[in-house]
Amino acid sequence: MTLRTLESLGSLAGRTVVVRCDLNVPLKDGQITDDGRVRASLPTLNALIAQGARIIVVSHLGRPDGTPDPKYSLRPVATRLGELLGKPVAFATDTVGDSAKDVVASLADGDVAVLENLRFNPEETSKSEEERTAFAAKLAAFGDAFVSDGFGVVHRKQASVYELAKALPSAAGLLIATELEVLERLTTNPERPYTVVLGGSKVSDKLGVIGHLLPRVNTLLIGGGMLFTFLAAQGHKVGSSLLEQDQIETVRGYLAKAEELGVELILPTDVVVASAFGADAEHEVRSASSIEDSPWGASGLGLDIGPETAAKFAEIIRESVTVFWNGPMGVFELAPFAAGTRAVAQALTETRGLSVVGGGDSAAAVRALGFDDDQFGHISTGGGASLEFLEGKSLPGLEVLGWQA
């Protein structure tokens, strides 16, 4: 089987289409701080508008735990979506209640409506298939077809991702099709040299992807908080830096496996060590083997890769033809510890071939540091989904659309 795409649904003119987007954007004081996911939904929505479909957008935002919570309302997202589409977008104050029914009934051809947060309903994420199916049936009653376009949730068996796709004629939107095309290029005969850059806080979050990609890559660069578990696995002291003690033996296994496969697994040679976690903390650059020789001894903590490492990583990235990056190199939200992440991002904009930013914190970092999306080959909208795809895991939200890995 192959992925069912929009064309498989035939003409959608005058038909009502439920579209599952991933509009889980960061909000501060009711304002969107990064609208990347909203922008990513535009190609599919514009394609449906052009066909004259009546469009119902559903999405989650945050983790409201099954009850309505104004701070997780999709209203600001609906407003922003209307600005980007250049047309009014109706908003329902519930998901399957009277407001939703009224809004859906008022749609004309080419109109767009957003229903309130799916996760205000406990059935959306229920462990009970029966409860999810019943909720999906209420959503399905609104439409004639379903388009799944929230790549960031395809690894979840949730009502609006899985059961809804079974309840209506269903297909993948343009965003999911694009994500899959790019991710396949990373796993099936990638152009070489192929470099993967992994950062973020926890090794445990990345073990699966390390294991699956090691036989496929030429070079693996390790940064972020996870680097300290690797350094500890080599016998170095890491002070008060983030450390997953229970993963040290596993990491030693990966170091040995990389050597066996002839993969260059490169760890930082220098680290920015700070006296405390904070933008105004004292800090200095130390070699990766002498972190506890800083003025703060065993209480010092590493918060970024050092300049020597950043330059080395950037050089390798620029010389690569395929690069996948997931996870910041340091605490990029704090200016003194953003240089490593900035250096990696800049190098990705200068690579000779395909550069992929693997969603989540990496996508937030490049935008926060002033880079434009179009400077990269692709910015994924699904951090967790991207990683699970690269781990070779089955993704229920894709399988229900006919996808087979």
C-alpha cells in the first residue's frame, strides 16, 4: 500500500472536509510566539480552498488534561490563521457541541472554521478505543472526508489522528506528504557524506534514533545536555552537568558500535561551564576532560558546547551533502549559552545538499536565533514523530492512511 494523498478523495468542491492540523504553537500572554506550525498548514488549506471545499480545522494545543482551560484555547490560532489566509476564519467555542454545529452549518464553499481544542475532550486521548471511536464519530458527523495533516501527532493513536481516519474517506495532506518525502531521503540511500547532529537534554530520548541511524550515517555529532552522559561513559567527570547515570553502559555500547561500523562519533572537546543555571551566571570555556577544574569544581555545570567544538561541528556540517539535526547544542534561550546552537544552525544554511531541522526545540531555536525557514532544506513540524520515523517505528497515524515503512 502507498500513502493516500488528496487526489485519492476526488473532487472536494462543495464537500465538507475535516482537516487535522498540528497547531500546537507556543503562547505567551495569549499571543503566539512562533507561528511556524500555522504557516506549515497553509499549503493544504489553500489547496482545499481552491477546490471550493468547506473546511473544518481541528487541532490540539498544550496539555489541558481533558477539560476546557482558557489558556489553551485555539482562538488566537484561528485569528492568526485568518491573517495568513487573508480571509475570515470562523471559530467554534467547543469541539463537538452546539457552537461547533452552528459554525459548521454556516460554512459556504471555500470557507474555513477552527473548532476549539480537541484535548478539552478527554475522549481524544483516551486509552479506551471505544471512547476514542465514539468521539471520532462525532467529529466525522461534521464532514464528508478527512485530511490528516498534523505530522507532529502521527505517532499517537488518538481519536482525531487514527479513529477519525477510519470513520471517513481519508487522505494525507501536503504537509505529511512532504515530511515523508524528506524523511525517506534520510533513511533510504541518502546522499553522502551523511551527518546527523543530535543534542537536547536527554540521551534516553535519542537512544532509538542513535541505534537505528548508526549503520546509515558517516558522522554523528553529539551536543546538548546529552553530551555529558557520553563524556561520563568515557570516564570524564562532568560536575553538576545533566547526567543520566543509568544510560552510561548503553552509551558505552554505542561508542563501541560506532567504532565497529567505522562511523565517526564526535564528542565536544570543549564546553562552556557555568557557576549556575542562569543568563547572568559566571562562566568560562573548559576542555571536555577538565570540567571540574573550573573555579566552581564539582558544582560547575556545562551549558553549551565550546567554540572549538562549534567550529569543528560547523566544518563537518558544511562539508556534508545530507544533514539531519535534532536538539539544541546548549541552553540557547540564555544568550551566553546560545553560540553552539547558532553555529550549527548557520552551518546547516551553508551545506551543499539537503539540510533538515528535526522539529521541536531545534525548530524553535533557529527561529529564536533569527534564521528564516527558507534558509534550510526542510524544517520538520514533528520532533517526536520525526525521531520515531527515523527509529524505524510504526506510526499509527500514517499506517491508517495506507503507509507502510
